[in-house]
Amino acid sequence: MKSILHDAERLGLLAHAENLGPLLDRKEEEIHHRDRKGKRYLEILAALPEVKPSSCDLDQDQIRIGEKNDLTEEQHQSLTTALRQCMPWRKGPFRLFGVDINSEWVSWLKWDRLKNHIQPLQGRRILDIGSSNGYYMFRMAAANPAMILGLEPYLTFFFQHCLLNRYAALSDHYCLPVKLDELPLLEGFFDTIFCMGVLYHHRSPHDGLSRIRAMLRSDGELVLETLIMPGQEEIALSPRDRYGKMSNVYFIPTVPCLKNWLRHAGFRSLRCIDITPTTLMEQRRTDWVDTESLDDFLDPRDRLRTVEGYPAPVRAILLANKR
Ligand SMILES: C[S@@+](CC[C@H](N)C(=O)[O-])C[C@H]1O[C@@H](n2cnc3c(N)ncnc32)[C@H](O)[C@@H]1O
């Protein structure tokens, strides 16, 4: 976790090390000493087979690290056990030393929707807010950026990324178990910021977007993907209780409303590049997910509605520039 501090000078982050240091100390202390889940994941990582993968292919729908033959039968068994202890695997798919992790989401579908629209990532400093297990960070890494920082506060997904990058061993590739609001304001630092599947979890989307804009360099690009409501009115749904059984969804705007939020935050050159309803082909239960999935979130009598009676999930991808 602290490698970003060791590399701070090279990364151009020295001015922020003073604020990052205490935050990372606090997170490390929590994980090592106070969080039972954190301690369990540290034990899982410590027991992983020590092996170097003979191959690493990040530029594929299914991210592949290592070959089955790189491991002994016994090592293969302990790796599989560790991977299953880190369930649920929401984003993917991955193949790790021959073990196919068939994740809940077919994540390449989203990547395919945006990859040809965004500024080329080579040489850029990237922030991925809500990076989960890093599926998209690995896809970004294939483009050879200057650095990638992921933020993932949920420990299961944070540790899935630690496990994967233990073997991929990418340099200038960091993930911190922190929320956007906890990260010191790295003003004007990033060239591209991805904020995908996160904005509806924000109580104050305006503040979140302003914070993101402040962290972009002057001609930097935001890649924003979020749930939307159908329609052209400038309005947002604020669910009474849950949306698709999620308890932490605060606002779901229409695209015109989302564009207003972006304008209010100061963004320019707004482009909506994709609107896609989420299907049971893209999000479904697999044997790597021990929880409910989209099928359980929709009304069994009307698949166009959530169980709460709201419009079923539709997602949009918007690009915006700082200026
Ligand atoms: C729906 S997932 C999206 C994951 C991935 N970005 C994608 O598009 O598939 C949302 C992720 O954001 C994380 N998250 C929630 N609130 C966050 C916050 N305030 N800052 C950073 N990440 C957050 C969650 O833990 C979760 O892993």
C-alpha cells in the first residue's frame, strides 16, 4: 500500500506525501490490527504460492496471468482455495495460472463501449475511482500509461487486486483502500479520471464531480459511467429506500440532468457516448459469486422494473473535459 509513497518523488507526488503518509498509516493500522476481514485477507495473501508467471496478457477480454504449468498440483490447489476465499468476484473475467474466474460482470462489454472514444492512455496519469478488483486498471495498463492509481474502499475487492497484482507485478500501478473524499486533493495531477459505477453512491454528486475536476490537469478528461433514468427531463430519481436492492443509491439522473451536474462542476465538451440497459447476459450469478445478482433485483413479473418498481438499470457513459 505504501509503495506509492516510496515512489512519490518519481511520480511527482512529493508535495502530497505529507498528507498521504498519515492516511496510509491509519489504513494500514486498521487493516492489520482492527479489521477482522483485513487480517483474514492478509493471511490469505501470506499463504499464496511464491511463483513468477511465465506470461501476462492484459490486453484481452479475459485477463490472463500465468499458465497452469507454472504451478505444481499442490500450489494450484492452494491458489484455487485462496481465490475462492476472496469471493465474490464481481468484475472480470480473469484466468490466473489456468484457473478461470468467471465473474458476475462481463466487464469487457463496458470497456468495449468506451475504449475507442477516450484519449489514448499512453503516458498518462490515471485515477480509477471505485476500481474494484482492478479489472479496468489492468486493461488500462496494457496501454502503457505513466501511472495508475485505483481507489477501492471495500476490502474484499481491494485484496482481490492485491492478489492479482502480486503476480502481474505491474510497476507504477497502485491501489489504495480509500474513498474519493478521503484522498488528499491531488490538484491538477491526473490526465484521465475514470469514475465508473460510483456516482450514484455519492450523497452529494455535485461535490464529488467538483473534487474530480480539481484533480484533473487543465486539459484532462473525465470518463463518467453511471446509472441513469430514461427521459429528457432535467430530473433525478432519489430512491425512497433501495434501488435494485442496493441500499446506498442516492441519485440517479437523466442524461440531461447529469450534463447539468457536470456543467455546474465546471466541465466542458460533454459527450454522451453510450446508453445501454444492463442485461442478464452482462450481469449474472456465476459460481464465483455467492450473493444475489441482477436476476434477483428485477421484478419477476416485469423485467423492465426493479423489485422496488423503479425503471430497470440503464447505464450511460459520458466524457467531459476540464476546460
Ligand atoms: C459498482 S462498483 C463499480 C466498479 C468498476 N468501477 C466498474 O465500473 O465496474 C462501485 C465500486 O466503487 C466503490 N466505491 C463506493 N463508494 C466509493 C467512494 N466514495 N470512493 C471510491 N470508491 C467507492 C465500491 O466499493 C465498488 O467497488
